Amino acid sequence: MTRERVVAAAQGWIGTPYQHQAAWRGAGCDCLGFVRGVFAEVCGQPAEAPPPYSRDWAEAFASETMLEAARRHLREIAVADAGAGDVLIFRMRAGAIAKHAAILSAPDRIIHACEGAPVCEVSLGPRWRRSIAGAFRFPDLED
């Protein structure tokens, strides 16, 4: 699997409407559903179905379910080593659990799903960079 293949798969989701807990390209997804859908496309197997989860990015005092799942299915890498096709997990508020995910499309761009908007590609600006809680690589991605 190449970085280009992962990015192309992620770009194929652009425009998919936001739908909490969904993972259907073109029909609806949230940030986790988007990453799970790209995983299924590029890895050729379905991603683990998550337990129900809230939309609240500021949720505290819960387990790090997203980071734990990423560690089970992806290879954790140093944030400084992340490149196109790698997955970033974000902690949107200090003290909260990490609850947002995106795929790097370029060193300074991410593709993600956010409530109120379809899947889109945006700049990985300072606010996003400060919120990175972890970086991960698809299992068979060529380095």
C-alpha cells in the first residue's frame, strides 16, 4: 500500500455528509467512520466497530477508546514522522479524552469529518497541531 493510495481513498470521501457514528462514503460519516472507511478500502478488511460514543469533544473521565483502538489496528509513530496517508488523533481540550481523527493528505493538510460540515480537506494549522494526541500509520503502508 502506498501513501498515494491512502490519500486518494481519503479524497474519495470528500463531500460525504456528517452523520454521527456512520461510516458510509457518499452517504454519511463522522471522523471515526471516515478513518474506518478508508481503513476498510485500503486494507481490504472491515475496521473494528466501535461501541456507542458521544459527540462531545470535551468529554473527560472516560477511557481513551480512540487511542486504544488506533494502537490495536495501526502502527503508532512519532508525530514528527507523520506524513501523507498517516492518521492523526486529536485531543480538543486539555483534560479531555482524544476524540477526533483525520488523515494527513500533505505535510500541512488534513482530511476529516466535522459536525455540521461534509468531509473536507483543511490546513493543519497551529490550533490543530497543538491538539495532536497521537500519530499512526496503516499496517501495510510502505515507509
